[in-house]
Amino acid sequence: MRLVSVAVSLLALYALSLTAWAQDRRPSPGHTRSLAVPRTEETLVINGRLDDEAWKNAPVADDFWMSEQQRWPAEKTEVLVIADGSRLYFGFRAYESEPDKISAIQARSDAGLRLDDQVGVELDPFHNHREISTYSVNAIGTQNDAIAGGRARNIQWKGDWKAAVAKTDYGWSAEIAIPFEILNYRDGDTTFGINLIRYQHRTDEWSRWADITPQRKPEEMGHLTGLVLPAGVKPSEWTFLPYTLLGRNTPDKRGTIHNFLGTGGIDIRYQPRQNQTGVLSINPDFSQLETQITDINFNYNEKFRLDPRPFFQEGSAYFGSDDKFFYSNRVSDFNYGGKFFTQLGQNRAGALVTEAPGNRWDMALRLEHDLNATNTAAFMVVSTDRQDLKNQLFVGSIRGRQPSGLNYSLDLAKTTTRGEDGDGEHVQGTLGWSGDHAYVGTKLDHYSLNFFPADGLIKRDSLGTRGVNNYAGYYRESGGGPFRALNAYGGWSGRQ
């Protein structure tokens, strides 16, 4: 049986005038922009007002640019940068000619700032164009971050940073202070990758200091230079999170209800260097975690759910992003587990092992090597050993993007199983081209009938099939006139 779907979408939302595209002047390429960070002995007070004396000696990052629309924003933004022995400081001046239209409603930290007026810092401490963390604050002072590599949400593990905002006669201002001790970097480095961003609600404009092109290329980020980074062991090398739980008529991990239950455990985080992290979790308590739900739409296949357990959130990116190979929700609540992840030069590695009730063991190991700034190769092993099942998955991957716009990926996977039929293979490849506005490509995949990654999430109706998806499209924003963008897409897919 062959299923064919054809989707063609053409939204005539294109500007009638090309004045937004005809720029007499534009900033230099993003990767050529840099800021030398001066050192201060003064500890700045984070109140959002930029009134500390040290700010007078800070360099200014200006000339923000709208990469997607290739034009200047309606209002200017300026950012001051300075450092002391323990923190990086960023001071934003967000100009707004109609201050009564500044809008920010999100008051909950780390819940997403959506379309609030906001400013942010994108940091790439390893300067490898891959592990980029974002620290943002909206116009009422609500903080939000997205930490590269994956971090648990509890502040004791993630680390704390500060931000504050203030209203001004030109719009609003913000100060952000990021401690070096919460960043991962290599000893001896003096340069970070950097971009500075702003979203203005009134004009619906995202602007950036370094032009990353409409393709949002991370290698086009700017640079912070002249940094003097703390070296050696971190002040907070060890982090301990013990707990004790007492209860009546309370279920244990196996679901058995006890008239009285008393238990305890501990989570330990060890970071001997900024680029090496270990986690040990002994009898962890997952009962207080918020249950993750999916949407109510019907689907024949199991739906993806986020894993709220801190053990699996920490360093999650070191285990890849393809859930069909490793889906941490498959690992049951365990008695104890260990994890280690690191960045060494052009190499990244992550390893974890857990032991659960019923003498169940789960293990994952992933190694990744940067061939260059835009191409990587990786190898992964995932294993589960249960009383009635022993299953292993082996995966080799390569993916990248060339300066010409050519992009590609290839995954080769094999499973071996003892306990049920589960010896099978999976192959998936993509080949395409992307320009600033146009793109075209094809995706091919094949699943053998007995491909069985026991700790992965796959669509069961894909087993024993092969598929193809061809697509092409064009997207361009104008940012002016009665029409905002031109979006065209065409595709053809089939599976048999």
C-alpha cells in the first residue's frame, strides 16, 4: 500500500514595496564583529539602571540588524559589556519612541517570554558554534534561560544568574550578570562566541547585534575577546541535594502501598572542571515531579513526552536529540544511577547507567566529534538488561552543512535482542540545499520489520517499510507594507 501526500502552500504575504530591502548601509558580517571586554575591580549593583561608575568604561555594541528581513529595526539598541573576576555584565539600552506600548506580561521565571518586550545574551563559551546558551529578561524583570547541553531546572544544579530592569526616558534598560562559575568552558580560553538580541513587541521585530543571515548560522555569531577566566577547580565543585520522605498509606517505587513509609536519598553533582560534569543519584525521589501530559489528539503511535526527572535533564544534549534511539522515559524510576558528560577539544562524550527494581540495568554511551565548524560524526550505544529482555542498539551518524548551502545527514542503526524478535536495521539519510530564502531536499528511510530499540521511541507503523519525502520551498519576510512575507512550499511523500 502506498500513501502519497502532496502539500502546496502559497501565502501571498509579500510587500508591494522593496524599500525595506534597499539598504544604503548594512553591518559587517556577523563573524567579523567583536568586543574586547574590559576588567573592573568594582562589583556592580544589578538594579537595571546602568548607574554604576564602571559602565562608563564599557564598550558599546550597537547597530543591531534584523537578519530574517535584512534591514534595520525601527528602534536602536545599545549594549555595554564589562567583567570582573567572577561575572560577566551586560547593560542594555532599549530605545522605544512609544514607551506606553512596551508590553510584558510573563511573571513566571523559566516559563518562556513569548512575545514580551525582551532582551537577551547568547553565549558560546566553547566557541564551537554548537553549545549556545541564552539568558533573557523581559521588560518587567522576568528571567528565562536555555542552557546548552541540557540542565536540570533546579537552581542548585543549573546555577543562578541575575537580571533587573528599569524604565527610562528613552524606553527601558536592563542589566544581566552571569557568573563564570555557572558556565562551561576550557581553562585558558580568552574568547567566547556572543550575540545580543532584542524583541520589540510594538513592531514585532527581532534584532541582533551580529548578523547571522536569514539561515541563522551559529558560526556567524560575534566574539567576546580579552576575557580573563577563573581557572582550576570551581568554588562549587560539589553539590549535594539530600531528601527524606515520611508518609502513611504511601506507595513505594514498585507501587506497593505501605501503612508507614520512611525513605531517603541524595543527588550529587560533581564538576571538577568547567567542561566535565558527573552526576550520582541514589534512591532518587521522583514523586514530587510534575506529570508531563501530551495533547488530546488521537494518534495510532505513542506520543512524545518531556522527561521531568533532573537526572535525565542534566546533560541531555550529550545523548543526542533523536528519540527513536534514546528516549529517557523508557528508563524506569531507578534505585541508583550515574552519569558523566564532557567536552574535550573537538570531542563530546556522554555516558549513563541506572539500576532499577527487578535487577534492571539501562545504559547509554554517545561519542561525538566535530569534523569542522559545521560537520559532525557520532557513535552511540544504548543497552537495556531486564529479566525477560536483553537489547542493544548501535548507531553511527554523520551530518553537516557546506558553505555552498548543501546539507546532509546519514544514520545507520542496528539492534540485537535476546528474549524476543528484535534483530533489525534502520537507515535514514537526507540531502538538500538551503539558501537565504529558498530550500530543497529529500529524505529517505528504511525500517526492517524487527528493528527494536527498546529504550527508543519509534512509530510502530513504520516498521517493515521504507519512505521518501521530497520538498522545496521559499520564505522571505519584508517587514513593511500591507503584506509581511512570501511563503511557498511544495512536497511529496510516500511510504510502502
